[in-house]
Amino acid sequence: MSAIKLTSDNFNEEVLMSGTPVLVDFWAEWCGPCRMLSPVVHEIGEERTDFKVGTVNVDEEPELAEKFGISSIPCLIVFNGGKEAKRSVGVIPKDAVIDLVTNA
């Protein structure tokens, strides 16, 4: 499964009500570090079936960014059971992204 484009319309269903952990990448088009991390996030979304991967464009979804207190991007948040379990800000390697989710 590839990364899901998350919006205010589908966030509750896809993330907060998910039966599996969800890795959410908060990003923006103009953000250089986001463009470095984005291919890694999408690759993980293609490879992993034990958790979901979603992305939130903070420029298109400012209310979601505000709701989760996003002040720096890229910001990865792992949701488990509808609640934030872990958070990482900045570019991290692929194995660290996977560890973030599997150890949440």
C-alpha cells in the first residue's frame, strides 16, 4: 500500500480510528528536508503491511498542522490506537523511521 494523502475529511477514519499503527508525515512542497524525507516515507508505505503510512501537506491542511502542534517540518508522528505514540522532527534515515513506528 502506498502512502495515503490525509486531509481533514479522512484523517479521523484513516488515522484515529485505524486498527493498526499509522505513520503520518507532515510536510510542505517548499521544504527542502521534506523533499529529502518524502521518497523514504513513500518507499516504506510501499514495503510495509504491518502499519499504514499517510502524508499531510501542512499548506493544504493548516488545521491539522495546528491541531497536532506542528511547528517544524518534516515532522513524523506515529499514531497507535488513535493517540500520538511517538514524534520525530527533521530528516532521519529509513531504518530510524521504521524503528520509530515499530517501537511506538
